[in-house]
Amino acid sequence: MLHLVGDVHQPLHTTSRFTHDQPDGDAGGNNVKIHCGSGCGAVELHGFWDDVLGTSAHPQDAIDAAAQLPEPDARLASIADESVWIDESFKAAKADVYVQPIGVGAGPFALTDGYKSAALSLAKQRVALAGARLANLLNEALK
């Protein structure tokens, strides 16, 4: 459940972009090549979004990072309908992921500092919301 709730809050886990050059879709950004600069190991858009919050395997790093997340909107956190969560992520992909400098096609596209900063902010909001929603689901199930 942890994995599924978290995944549907990552915008590229809920969409695939279809274009003339990619009539079968871009596999949720997996077929979009990027250059993201030093300190970033991603070579494709999906990988960048998967790793934007960090890649450490140390639990304390995750605990420290979670303490810095924004407080999720309580009204949004109370929504238990997963189709709404998926729709939110789909809309975020259109509004915040597939935007400049990401152009049409398979790239490669060079990510700007502004894009990376906006991605980090959105990812923090989405993971905080996912955590609150997961907590609500678990609390309700364990009553």
C-alpha cells in the first residue's frame, strides 16, 4: 500500500505523452532523454522525477528530509478516492512536468535550474500529501 499510494502521487507514474514522433507514448517520461547537470545522475525525465527528492538509502536521511516537507492541505489530505489522486498527478504532469525546457519529442533536453527547483517543490508537496493520505488510510483501516 505504501508503494502504491506513493507512486500515484508522482506525476509521471500516471501518464504517457503521445506525439507524432512518439505515437506509442513516451512511457511516462522514460523515453525522454535529458541532461540535468552536475550532481544529477538521471538521463531520462522519469528517472529525474523519481530521484528529485534524493536517492539515499539511509533511513535517517529520509526522516530528516520528511521533517522539512511542507504541511499538506488538510482538505486535500482527507480525499481517499484514488482516482482523484491519479487525476491530480496527471494534471501536474501536464502543467508542471511537460513544460519548458521539455519540448516535444524524445530530447535530449537540458533541464534549467528553474525547472529543477520547481520540480523539487512540486515533488515535496506531492510526497507530503501522499504521506498524509496514507496515514489517513491506515488510521481508518485500523479503527
